[in-house]
Amino acid sequence: MEHTFSISPYMLAVYLLILVVPITIFRLLHLRLTRSLLVATVRMVVQLSLVAVYLRVIFRIDSLLLNIGWLCVMLLVANLSVLHQSGMKKGRLLLVTFPAYAISVIFVLASFMIVFPLSTIIHARYLIPLGGMVLGNLLRGNIIGFDRFYTGLQRREYEYIHYVTLGATRWEAVRPFMREAYRAAMAPQIAGMATIGLVALPGMMTGQILGGSTPTVAIKYQIMIMVAIYVTMALSVFLALVASTWVTFDCYGRLRRTFFVTRH
């Protein structure tokens, strides 16, 4: 197989000019999104450039402790992003959701030892990319899950109180809301798995093919990572939602409004 074609920084900068297409649409529709798009693009370029430099160092050192430290940083950032995007305040909530996400990621990373020997999976070039893909996809499902769960509880709190007054435990009272939130979080991922390869070629598979791997090898990796992503999402959404109820309800079973960011 041929090696990956190297893209020059100059040509990459020229390629970014195609952003004029969405910017033109924004102007036609009078949407004030141009600034946000440009800021997001600049942040993406700067962040990825810094990550490229850092990963070159981390790959060269290849220290297990450093690899774990980097994964912890990614896990913390992902957790903060989930809470922020779903309109939840951090603090005590972070103390219960972080372990939930950590357990989910550790479980799935440990499951990779079914495919890879331990001496392979602990290397930075395997552990960091695999952990990053799992964490990156964890965000979407958890944001949807948290938003749907607590939005439903706030809007239909009378229904929750009705269950409690009829003698239901807190778990029994929140279970209908959690079921709806969990379904909303997981359904898009199931649909994506069902259509993968027919509607679109996934990122990992495409990247490996462009990197010189055979389609057969790329497909095996993609199947493994898709299952890993789904299991991580399924476990993390459930554990995080359950753990969050330990602090978002008071001792009388009432929903604490102080955990929600006021949206204008």
C-alpha cells in the first residue's frame, strides 16, 4: 500500500476558503453565525495543532503514567462539556458523574485486551487514539440524555410528584423519565450502526485506508471501535444519570433547582 499523501500547510489554508459557502448562506438567511463559525474554526486549528505537537512528545516518551494522565484530562474535559452543554451546574454533580464516566471508559479500554495483548494496548499510539474516539462519542449521547432527563423532570414535575405521593420510591418515580432520556440518547447510535458502510464510511476506517491499511484491516478496527463506542455510551449514560440523582434530589425526594443553569 502507498503511504499517506502529505498535505502542505499552505494548501490546507487554501482549502479552508471553502468555508465561504456556509458563510454566504448565513448572510442570505441573516443568521448571526459567521463569527461563531470563524472562532470555532480558529480554535479547532489551534487546538489540533497543539495536540499534534503534544502527541508527538507523548508517543516518543510512551510512558504508561503519562498516557493515563492524558486520558484523565480528556475525561475531565468531556465531563465538564457534558454538564455545560446540558445546562447543568458543576461542583457536586461533577463528583458523581466523573466516576461514572471513568468506570465506563476503563471497562471498555480493558475490553480491548480481548483483541490486543496487554503489551500492545498500553502503548500511547493505541491507548490514546482509542480512548479519544471512545470519549469523543460519549459526549453526544450523554448531552442528549442529561438534557432530556432533567428537562422532562422540570416540565412534568407534577407527574414525578404524583408517582411519589402514590408510594413510589425515587427510582420508580424517575424511571419513566430516565427511560425516555435513555431511548433518546441511544437511538441515534443504533441507527448509525445499522447504516454504517451503506450511508457513509466511518472516520476511523477512512483514516486507516488513507493511512495505508488494507480495507479488510480497516473494517476490523471499525467494527471493534463501533461496538466499543456503543457500549461506552450505553454504560456511561445509565451510570451518570443514576449517579446524578444522588445529588439532584434532596432527602425529601424533591428536585433541587439549584443544579440547573437558568436559560434565557
